[in-house]
Amino acid sequence: MPASAPKPVANPPPIPPPPAGFWWRTLACLGDVIPLMFLGWALAGMLAGPEELAARQRADAWSQRFSDQYVEAFKSGAPRDLDRVLEMARNPKEADLQAFMTWYSFQGNVSFVTMLLALALQEWLLAGRTLGKRIFNLRTISLPEAAPPGFLASLLRSAWKAAFFTLPNPFFMLLGIVNFHVPLFRRDKRAWHDLWTRTQVVDNKPV
């Protein structure tokens, strides 16, 4: 009987580049988010309506009064001035609290959308290389094929980072701090958002 033809052997997935070091990816992250934070704040000021602008003005006025009182207490050292500082911090007026919540919620939402879209589109359209990753010669790849990340992976990665840096929510802040340290304890240097989206930040320097 004729021998059966050998089955074709599938090509193994490519070996990905070495993972980016913890501090290099941290610097790249800061290179991404710091300019976008300022951009989000500027856009919030331009998009704010009368209610948001009034809340911002009231919040800024309270912050200035608190700063002036703190400086006065620091200069004089008088217990009475220190008590005034503590009283302002412990018992702010309801209208001042509402102004802070209105303005910083609006500013956070605008900054969140700005950072989300900017980071996601950069990673998706520029083959995993955002501004910060270009500065520090890193890139994001999808696993196991080591290809640039798709749109959904880029969107989910960016949503996680944008929520941590822009939304005034203690839950997101706590999770973000823990997630920030996860790569320190993993050999592949991947954080939670890398694991969830099957991506990895790698060194893009030529070998």
C-alpha cells in the first residue's frame, strides 16, 4: 500500500522580544499620561458650561483661602491660626464641597475620554508605539503571535490606565497602585491589563 503523505507541521509562534524593564515601562507610561493630563485639563476648561465654570471658580477660591490660611499659620505658629486651618479642612461649607465635586468630576470625565482615545488610537494605529514608548524605545505586542495589538486590546489597556490617572475614584486608585507593582513579581514583567488583553510591553531596541 502506498505510504500516506506526511502531515504538514505548523510553524511555531515567533519568539517575542525581551520584556521591557519595570522602570523603563514606568517612564514610558509617564511620558504618555503627563502630556495627556494637561491636554485633558485644557479641554475641560474649553468645554465647561456656566455651571462647571462657576463650580471651578468657587473651588479655586476655597483653595486660595485655605492656602493663605496655611501660610499664615506656618508663619505665625499660633495655635489659633492652626485651628483655623484644621477647621477649614474638617468642616468645609456644603456649597464648597458641591463645587469641588461638580468641577473635578467634569474635569476627570473629559480627561478620561481624552486619554482613552489618545492612547488607544496610538497603540492601534502606530503598531503598539505610543509617544512614551517611542521616547524609551518600547512597544506593545499581542501574544502569542507577537503582532501589534488589535483595536479592542488597545482600547481595554487604555481604559484601565485612563481610569487610574483621571477619575477621582478611590477604588480605581487602589487597584491602580496594586497593578503598578504586579510586574515586579512576575518574570514576564506583565501587569494585570497585559494579562487580561493578552499583550506585553517589550524592548524595541535592535539586538
